[in-house]
Amino acid sequence: MLLSVLLISSAVLGAATIAGLLVLFQLRQTADAESSAQAVFAADAGMERALYAKYRDPGFVCGEGTLLESPEEDFAIAGDGDDINYIVRFIEDCTIGQSAGRSGRSARAFILYFEGIENFPGQFIGP
């Protein structure tokens, strides 16, 4: 009798532990969805900055491995103290830009090929 009570209680305890872990993982995924969206928008901001720097900023000198990092004031109000930032790296003689955005534990990246942009004068390149 005592053995069957112990076996049943340990089975219930094991099932409750597994259910608790599953709920914990679901909650973590929900929190990471917000961080993931913030990382996507940070990477997009990096792409916008790369376009501005390359085509509109007269003082910008692009070279192999040139880095652009997010200024602290850009994301000061975005995440209530979360570490949200981006970094942009130019490669292959500035024909490709890679932007990586990070928020919390999530990171997302974009790549931009500058070669085809010259086909659309007036939008990115000055008149």
C-alpha cells in the first residue's frame, strides 16, 4: 500500500515538473518574440544608416571592413534599459552591407547589395 502511494505521488510530481517546464519554455518564447521584433527593427535601422552614409553623407569614407555602430541615444527610449543596438559592416569594396541588430538574447541580420541601387537615380543617389 505504501509503495503504491509513493509510486503514484512520484508520477504526479514528475508530470507536474514536466508541465511546469513546458510552461516556462512557452513564456520564454513569448518574451523572446518581443526581443526578436526589436532586433529586426534595429537591423533595419542599420540598413537605413548604411544607405544614408553611402549615398548622402559627404564625409563618409567607405573602405573594406568599414563599421557603423548604433549611437546610444538612438535606442535610449526603445527598450526601457534593454540592450538594443546594431552594427553595419561593409565588405567587398563597399558593394555589400551587412547589418546585425541585437536586443536582449535575440539577434537578426540583413544583407544589402548596393550594386542595383544605381538603377534607381533620385531615390537614394542625389539628383
